[in-house]
Amino acid sequence: MKYLVVSDNHGDRDVLVDLAQAYRGKVDKMFHCGDSELAPTDELWDDFIVVKGNCDYDPDFPNTIVEKSGSDTIFMTHGHLANVRSGLTSLALQAEEAKANVALFGHTHEIGCEVRANVFYLNPGSISLPRGPIQLKSYAIIESTPDHFIVQYYGRDHNPYKELHFIFNKK
């Protein structure tokens, strides 16, 4: 299975249109981890699975989503309600409750991925306003195989950041 994960475009609709056009039919699912600042009725959400961020004020966005895909159970939240700026503990408890093996989140605008206790965590960074030590506008593609999570981060031009390629063993 292949998943596109993006977050924190903060009103830049065009970048999401570009991602949808570039990856429609090429990935199994597209996830948006919140802070789109778009309406929940936007036709873009026909392509993306989306959650509410702290800058998305419409109550029609869900705070969390649990999505089954192949052998994966994916838990997604923006992160502000899980206090991800202070660590992954609250997010880990939510992912565990959802029986998820993948947890996707945004909010910090910082690229990050790791495995803890057989759960794969990924923050795609921000496609528009990066923060932290890696100042790159980014999104991620996850390839989930029976044995691995293979992650590649990309820039807005769809070129890979070669130094941001990771492989994680499952179990």
C-alpha cells in the first residue's frame, strides 16, 4: 500500500490541487493531517482523508480518523489535542486505543518519523510553513510492505529529498 501524507498548508489550496492531480491513481490513499484552512465541503476532500487542525474552525471536520487499509490500521489526528509538541505519549495512547499500527499527525510543522512499540509515527512536516531543524516544505509518501515501512519525503516540486529516505522494520 502507498500513502501520501501532507499537513499544514494553511490556506494554500493550489498545493493540494497539485498533489491530488499528481498522485490520483498512483497512491492508495491521501491523508491530510489538518490546518488546511479550507471548508469541509471543498471538493478536494474527495481525494484526501482529512482531520481538523487548530486553525480549522468548522466543526464538521473530525478531530481523529481511524482508517483501515490493507493490513494497516491508521490513526490520524492533527496533534494539538494530543499535545504532540510535548512528546508522543498522548498520541501513543490514542493510537493504542484505536489498535493502530500507524499514527499520522501534523501541528508542529516539523518532519519526523519513527517506530515505537510496533507503531509507526509520521509527521510530514508542513507543505507551506516548515519549522524546526529541517526547514523544508514537505510531504511524505509511505510504502507499507509486509515487512517494512518505506518513507520518502518530497518537496513541493515533487522531487525527493534524497537525505530524507527511511526504512523501518515492522515488528
